[in-house]
Amino acid sequence: MTEESGNKQQRKSPGFAVTQAYKTHLSALKRFVLRLLNSGHQHDVDDVVQEAFLRAYAAECSKEIEQPKSYLFRTAKHVALNHLREKTRRPTDYLEDGGSSAILASEWTLEDEAMARQKLEIHCAAVATLPPKCRRVYLMRKVYGMSLKEIAEMLDVTVSTVEAHISKGFARCDAYVQERMVDAGEGRRQADRKRRA
Amino acid sequence: MTTGRVYPFQSDDDIRSEARDWVLKFNADTPPADADIMALREWAKRSPTHRAELARATAFWCDADVLTALAVPTDANRTRPGSFARFSGLQLTFNYIGALAAILIIKVVIINLFW
């Protein structure tokens, strides 16, 4: 069987498999996204689900998708996490010479995954050094993007207590990450010197 | 360049700490008010160090969003209605099954986060 005839059999029409998977698994897909965005509203969930479908559909128009259901869920996860990250406001965007951080603001892509993995490791190590209450609040904020009010209600504390924990977590993690990056830079320089010697 | 204003001397640590405060102020539950934006601009004009620290703190806070990667429910079909009703993000499992100790520690913390 030639490759061409194989393609003809499987590719009924562009986007067919993805559309089928979408129709079959729509409610599961919505639940999945809701759980990722857990403090998000229904329209956020709908936006993410629709964008995921459009991306998966577009992808199937240019290549064969072997496991449309899992492709759809993976795409939805990617879109949902980008959605959470986009919520973070950058004060630098509000400066008059703003736009300098346009590169930072660009969306994460799959190519960034190796670097994201390294960042994840170092940020986890930083979070691990926080006192338990502070760590809990910090993670609710940064892992789930929960609002200060939501965290306060869930833990039955005041919003200013939540703010204090986040501020402390920010300061400590920032210092930790900074130190680790300096160490890493120093390690590289030493290795360079050794290689040259 | 004269700005027409004299500010008290600030150590780099003070500036760093204030830069973090700006990031958090701008990430409160409500968007920053015009007055906040004007105040930030004034603050950033004080020195290149102020601007650099603001950029640094902003970059850190955005980088820390890698932590969202830990919020992954693996199988949406295995929803338990009870826990789902209690908190929709409860049933957590993770994509990263790497042997990185720090990530594992935090995963354990996250599993217990809402109980």
C-alpha cells in the first residue's frame, strides 16, 4: 500500500477526527479545563475549550492526528496554562516606555519546555524553603492563580494576612532563585577556567 | 538631569523590596487605578536602578508562573463528584514524573493544599 492511498483512507476530511473527538468528549474536556482553571468562570472555560478545538482542528488540516482525543486534551492544557499565565499583570507594561517587555509577554511555546522544566525545578526548590503557611498561600496563588479574596475565604483569614504571606514568599523565593542563578553562573565560569587551564 | 525632587537615599535592597511591592500591587484582585499607574511611573523615574529592579521583579513573578504546570488533573474521566464539588481543583496528579526532589516535595504539598 502506498503512503498516498493510506492517507486517502484515513483523512476523510480535514479536521474530521478532531471534530468527532470534540463532540464525543466535550463535557469531559470542559471538566478538565475547569479543574485546571479552578477559580475561573464559565466563560473562561468556554474560551479555552473553543480555542483548543480551533487549534487542534487547524493542526489536523495540515497533518494527521493519530490520537485526536489525547491531542485535544493536551492542546486544552496548553491553552489553559497560558490563560492562567496571561492573568499576571506586568507593571513594566504600564511605564511610558512600555513595550520593552513585549518579548517577555509572548506566549509560551512547546520549544520553551526544556527551559520551563529547569525553571520549575528551581522555583519548586525555592518554595520548599518557605514556612508551611506561607508556602500554602504562595502555591494557591501561583499554581492556581486564585484571587487574594478566594484564598482568604478558603483559609478563613483576612486578605491582608494573605498579602503578607505572598509578599514574604515572593521576597524569599526571589532571593533564593537569584542566589542559585549566581551559583550556576559561577560554576560555569569555573568550568570554563578549568577547561582552558 | 534634575527631577526637581529630592528623594531620601535608598539602598539597593530597599529598591528591590519596593519593586516587589509594585508587582504585587499591580496583581491585586482589582486592576491598578490611574493613581497607582502615575505613582509607579514617578517611582520608576527615580533612577535606572529602579527601572531595572522593576523589570527584574516583574520577570521573577512571571517566571514563577511555571508553577501552574503542577496543577494538572491527568484523567478528566475519573472525576469523583464529592471532591469535585468541594473544590474543583482537588484531584491532582502530575505530568512531571521526573525524579527531581524539589518538584516531588512540592507536589506532595500541593496534594494536601486544600485539606
